[in-house]
Amino acid sequence: MNRTNNDDRGLEALGRSADTAGMCLIRLGDWYVEAQLNLLRRGEQQVRLEPKVMEVLIFLIGRVGEVVPRDVLLTTVWQGVVVGDDALTQAVIKLRKALGDDARAPLYIETVAKRGYRLVARIGTPDAVGDTLPVARLPAGKRNSGRTRAWLWPATATAAIGCMLVVAVALHRRAGPSPPVVEAVTAVAISPANAAATQPPQAHRPAVAVMPFDVLGEHPEQRYLARGLASELAMDLSRISELDVIRVDAAQRSATADEVAAAEFRVFGAVQRTQDQIAAEVQLVEGATGRELWSKRYYRPFGDLFAIRDEIEAQVATALSSQLGRAKLERDAGRYSRSVAAYDAFLRAKAALLVPTEDANDTAKDLYREAIRLDAAFARAYGGLALIHAADYRNQWAADGAAALSRAQDMAKAAVQIDPQMPEAHWVLGYVSTQRRHHDEALSHLDGALAVAPGFADAYALKGGIKTYVGEPSASIPLLRNAMRLEPTAGYLYFLLLGRAYFFLSDDEQARINLNEAIARNPANLEAHVYLAATLLDSGDRDGAEWETEEIRTLAPDFSIRTWLDTYPMTDAEQIERLTTALGSLNL
């Protein structure tokens, strides 16, 4: 039997035995990598890494010697989470610092200009290089289940890469599915956290059935690869909100014949690996007629597996979207605006703000204004523009901050006047009032949102944030816990608000837990790093606090706590003094 087939069966076996990952140890240059523990070890020296930083390292190890594009790292490690390039840049900076590497003369991670990163260090396993070192096992209770991409990991015959496959499975099981990006208590857009309380019942949504992918030729041992491609494609297509996805897995009986027969679309595929090449073909057909709507064949080096997977997912999604497109846009627009063009401008404004920067804010401002020009009664566009002006004030982007905040209030009031039954409009007015430090007024507006939609989680979350601003952090906790109960898929801001409240309650452990959760979901959020630095200092971990200080300076080189507080909505003098003293002792 040839070597390639043996390797493939080995990969499948490793995927099944991921629970042994706690024993896996990788030699990287002078270091040992224990990915399950997020730990680097060298002699007596130990360095702990953040989970995402470790995932970047493991991904680079898996493609040692290759130039890995930045976008591949971003979409793989932060899958399902919208982050900016800064998240990856910071992860690489942390890796270099932990490894003692120099970007100008790298021994571990090389930056390839305008392309990406390349791991240049020697890798192996302790056995391969004659080393012996006890390996700490991860307690069984710490192993969580979740999504895995084990079938995708680049394959070689070395024990080191086999070990990394096990680690890759375990990492993704621990991480679980990436949380969706939600827009809550944030100056970027408006989105109901409890849609059922504010929206009419959903109309029938078309469905696509992802059929089991075949293996080309006589290679049954490659079924894991076909199953993996089909599974990943089904997961990624499920992100198309207007589409129901049915995964048809013969082994798991995950869909009934009636469900498949009723699906408007079906996706078929086949895959084959021969030596160092991979061939794949994918076809989208109309369910009722069997008419082919789109198809494509791929034949590439096996090392391009990630790129092939991404192309298949993107191109099938594009083909489906073209079938759904205009009708979906018109249907959605009708719920909010009389103008499809206005709704399109509104959506483009939201998209521009996925990574909020001053330039993105300006772009979104123009798009919201265009939406209002096309439909002067578009309440959601007024609300979005209100948040844009509030962001100009809070981030000190406006030449006249007071004028920006006043303009934000005018736009928020207009949104409520146009549609008083829209809870988001009341929420925006509450948010703007919070920025103006009119906290009682803000709480009244949020009560108005809850009168319209009692299950509106964002209103509870912002009320919790306000309670901390006015010096009542203990009152924040039940409000924020209730918000999380109503919206279990809450984004980073709910965790930030909880962490902030626990900091002022001097519960350092709870503060750390929640602030780390916030940073894991949004590494570029400055406020989370500010409070984590203060929390670590408060708990006696000055080294950790100084590490966070470097993060803050990287995100905002000119950061000054006193300047930052100029537009911060907190009004409790004791809390302001506590935060100022903590950050001041870190020279911020």
C-alpha cells in the first residue's frame, strides 16, 4: 500500500483520538509548545499565551516554511468574528515577545512584505530530537466540545505534524463555535437582540441541501476528506441568514428524504487526493428540476487545500445569493423603508463599521445621509446617524465634540418621532443621553424601549452599564446577567460591561474572566484592555498589567487616561479617581 494512503488513514485516526491532546508536545526551536495549556516552556522558563495567540502559532507550525497570507490567518483563527488587521498584528507581536524573537532578524516568525508570515524555526517532537520532558495533562474537565477542522490540517508523515493535528482538533473543540457578531450597546448600528419581540413571523425561507460528497476513484480511506468538505460547506452556508441549510450525511441520517425533496437547491461534490495533488468538483442544481445552476472543477497541489475550501464556500454562496438576491433585498427593505436603494445604503453603512475607525465612521456617515436623502422617513437610518455622531464625540474625532453630541441627540429624537414602536430608536436615544451624562434621562428612554419590547436584551445591558457609571456596580450585575439570558450569543460588550462592574466591586477574578472573554471576541477594544490592566494591577499582577499597558499603547500610542476620561460617561468621582490612580501608576 502506498505511503499517501497510510498517511490519510493516520490523519483520520488522529481526528478520532483528540482527547489525547493533553499529552502532545511540539519542539519549536529552543521551546516546547503545549498547545492545550497555552504554554511555552524552555528549561525552567514558562510563558503563557492567550488562546488566539496559540492558535496562530499552531496554524503557522502546521504550514512551517510556507508563507501564510494574513487574510488566511484572520479568517481561520478568528472564524465567524469580525476583527481588524490589528488583531493578527497584535497576536504576532505577542508571539515574538514570548519567543524572544526579533522581527528584523527572525529566528521564528518572518514577516514577508505584502504577503504574510512564515515560520522559519525547526520543529519536531521530543522523541524525534532525543529529548525527554514531562508533559502536563489537561484535566478531563477542561476538555470542551465544539467545532473542529482536523480534516483540513496540512498532512506530512512526521510525528510532529501528527501531534499538531491532535492539538488542532483539541483547540477547536475547546474554542467551540465562534460567536456571531452582534451589535449591542455600541456606536455602530442598531440591531434587536430579541427579534421575536419586535419582528413579524418570518416567511418561508428557501432551503439548500448539501448532499454527501463522493470520493473519486477507488480510495475509500479518503472519505474523511469528503465528509469534512461537505460539513464545512454546510456550516459556512448557514451564515446566509435568508437560507435554511440541510446537511445530508448518510452516516448520521441528519436529514429526512422529505426535507431533501422539498429543498429548492442541492449541492453535490466529489473529491480525490492523489499523491501531492487534490481534485474536487462541486455542482449547484435546482431542486425541483435538477437543472444545473453552477459548477466548477478544482485541481491543485494538496498544500492549497485551505484556498480550495475557501473558494468553494465563497463561490457556492455567491451562486446561491444571486438566486436569492433581489427578492430578499426587496422583502427586507419593505420592513424598514419605502426605498430599496435607501435600505441598500443603510446596509453598506453597517458593513463599513464592522471595524470601527475614524475613516469608517466618515464613510458610514455619508451612507446614512444618503439613505435619509432617499427616504426621509427611514427611522433606522436616523438612529444609525445618531450613533455615528456619538462616536465622533466619544472617540474625540470631532473638531467640536459638543456639537457632535447635540447632533446625535437630534437624530435620535427624529428616529423615535418617526417610529415610536421601534425599541432600537428608544435605545439609541438612551445611548446618546448616556454619552451626555444625563443618566436618569437615559434610563427613562431605555424603559421606553422595554415597554415596546420587554425582551429587548440590549436595553437591560445598557441599563447595567449606566448603573456602573453612576457608582452602583452591584446593581449592574443582575441587569447584565438578564441581558445575557435573553441574548445567549451576546458579543464582547456584555462581557466588558460585566468585567467593568466586577472591577469596581473589587472582584478581581470575575473581572478577569469577563474582560478576557471580551478581548477574545474583540482584541482591538481599548476599554477592555484599560480595565484589564487596572484589574491585574489591583490583584498584584504587575507584570500582567504592564503587558496590558503595551497592548493599550499599541492600540492607541498617544493614550492618556485623563484625556480618555474627558468624554467617558462615568460620573462617580470615587471610581474615576480609582481608575486614574491605577492607570497613572502604569504611566498611562
